[in-house]
Amino acid sequence: GAVVSQHPSRVICKSGTSVKIECRSLDFQATTMFWYRQFPKQSLMLMATSNEGSKATYEQGVEKDKFLINHASLTLSTLTVTSAHPEDSSFYICSARDSGRQANYGYTFGSGTRLTVV
Amino acid sequence: AQSVTQLDSQVPVFEEAPVELRCNYSSSVSVYLFWYVQYPNQGLQLLLKYLSGSTLVKGINGFEAEFNKSQTSFHLRKPSVHISDTAEYFCAVSGAGSYQLTFGKGTKLSVIP
């Protein structure tokens, strides 16, 4: 079945540094990937939609200069949290849609990245 | 725009008992409906989905859900739960033709031995 690999699974960084999170579709092509943020005991909040070869579409209230998204290939999207601060600590999850299937066949999610900024 | 309401934030249930996790949605267009399960510190795994056709949908791990258009509901059921079903369950909706999912706030299912 469709697999999405997300790395790293956990990362601790110092305040003011940047962190890159990778999301790879392993056995399918994904022209569209999604990045979510999940606060403790809460639902997933869509941050942005990543489109291969074009700029990402950010949801209202999400700082595009803070959360840089790059989708340079059909199998890889990256999220870079720039100048991280403790309030950026969260669980980040990506998902990918199989471009070869019809709309909403289903999305495959990565295993998530626990970011802790100290 | 779509929205999802999961009426119960926590559901405790004894092992081998049946369970129903409730989900209601609102939308002005036709929808696709999903249930996902999340184990601690992991991503989401698709349990089942409704796109069209039969309103009773069977998924993995013995779960099933029924789409009720008149009640705008998509409740998840399992006739006999196991300890391993302890997890967070999310109902999600997308408008037909849209690629974006809107999630409910989740229901934490705790199976008591």
C-alpha cells in the first residue's frame, strides 16, 4: 500500500535555530501534500497545501516566512521551521495524495514529527 | 465550507463490549467522509471511507460506519473492542472535488480490561 515516510520522528532544537522536516511518498507520486500541526489532545490543524513545482498555499494565520515549504519533486516535500521558538513546539504531520488516483481516494499520512524547542 | 463535530471527547468502554463513536458533519455540497485512528506519537491511519454507493462501509480492524445523509452523520461502530483499539479516532470530511480534509476534534477511546 501507499507509504509516506516522515523524518525526523523527534527533534529537539535550540530557540532561534531552524529545523527541516521531510515528507516522502515512497511508492507513489504526490503532486499535492499537506502539512498539519497538532497541539496536545487536539485535532489536526491544516497549515498549508504543498504543490509540486509551485508555491505552497498557506491557511489563514500561518506565517509563510516562518514555515517554509518546498515541494521540489513528486515524492518529496519539506517543511522548515525558521527561527524556532518554544511556542512552535508541536506535533507536525504531513499527508500525501496519490496523483494517480481519483480525487479523495484517500490520503496517506506520515508518522509525524515531535518538535521541541528549548 | 465543511465542519465536523465529534460529540464525545472521551469514550471509555470495557473490553469485548460494543462501541459507537459519533460524528456529525455539515456541508453545502456532496461530501466524502473518513475515519482515521491515531496511536500515541504516530500519524493517522485510515480506518474506512465513504465516497459513494452503499451507506454501510466496512473498514479495517473490524470497524464499520454508516453514512446517514438525512441526519448528516457518519458514526463509527465496532461490535467487540479489544485493548489494542485504545487510541484517538478522528472523523474527517472533504467536499466532493476538494482535496482538503477537515477534521473533527477527535474521540479518545479507552478500552478497559
